Amino acid sequence: MDINDMRVIVTVLSFVTFVGIWVWAWSRKNQRRFEEAAQLPFQSE
């Protein structure tokens, strides 16, 4: 295993991580929580 193999592995893992975060952020079960969090700055105490 040389440095180019390691680069390929890191690149693939980074891409998989990116896609995982993207799927999590756009999943419907998180949509309501994110909408509530987006409104926090506009709520007065």
C-alpha cells in the first residue's frame, strides 16, 4: 500500500461522510427540529 492508495481511501471516506451528513440534514424526520431552531433568533423572552 503506497501513498496513492491512502489518498484514494481518504477521498472515498470523505465523500461518504459528506453524503451521510447531507442525507441526515435533508431527512424528513429532522425537518421540524431544524425549522424550530431556525426560528429561535426571532422569539422574544
